[in-house]
Amino acid sequence: MFLPFTSKNQKLKNMPYKSQKYNRMTYSKQQIRRDSRNRKVNREKLAKLKKSTGCQHCGDKDLPPEKLHAHHLGEKFKSIALLLGRPWPRVMAEINGEKLPGIKKSGGPVIFLCQRCHVKADREKRQSMEGGAK
């Protein structure tokens, strides 16, 4: 049996992670537990928020929360899914487009759209960016 890595630590060092957040060697066990607890609670809060707002373009409130997508009106610095491990005020600040102290970058506000409206909004945003560049 061939093992490409001699130890688990060597395997973690060589893994192509997208960001340092996912490299478990840089996080303590306490931080990992806190993030997973935040993620679980924040996922439920986000589902309630999506359910109460519905699609903000066509107005359909009967959609389940998992069918609603987050659409960034301004620049997108972080995905909402990546922020779910953070405290809830940080997630809400990103959704509302607010800048919190100690945060270098913050994107524009986020609206929740159904898949059909989200595709249309992305297409319009892309066309306006291409039209402005010419």
C-alpha cells in the first residue's frame, strides 16, 4: 500500500486550501468548536431571515429558504456561507453592507432572490459592467 504522506501534519501542510481559515493547523480546537457552533446557530437565523423576506425581486414568499440566493449589490468580498462561522452581528453587517470597526473590507448590501431572479440580476449586472467598459 502506497502512502503519499508520512504523517497527517505533512498531509495538512500540502493540502491546497482556498484560504487559511480552512487550514486546521492554524486554528485552535476552541476556535474550531466556536466556529462550528456559530455556523449551526447562524444557519438557522439566516433561514428565518430568508423565509421572512422571500424573493425581493418578484415578491414570492412561499419559497423554502434553501431556494433563495444571496445577491450582492456592490462588490463581493466574502460569501455569506463563509461568514456563517463568524458572530451574527458580523454576518448581518455584511448583509446590510455596513462596515464594522476592525474590518478592512466590506461589500455592498445583499438581497435574497429566487434562482430565476438571481440569474437575471447577474446577467444585467454583467451587461452593465461590459457596457461601461466599452
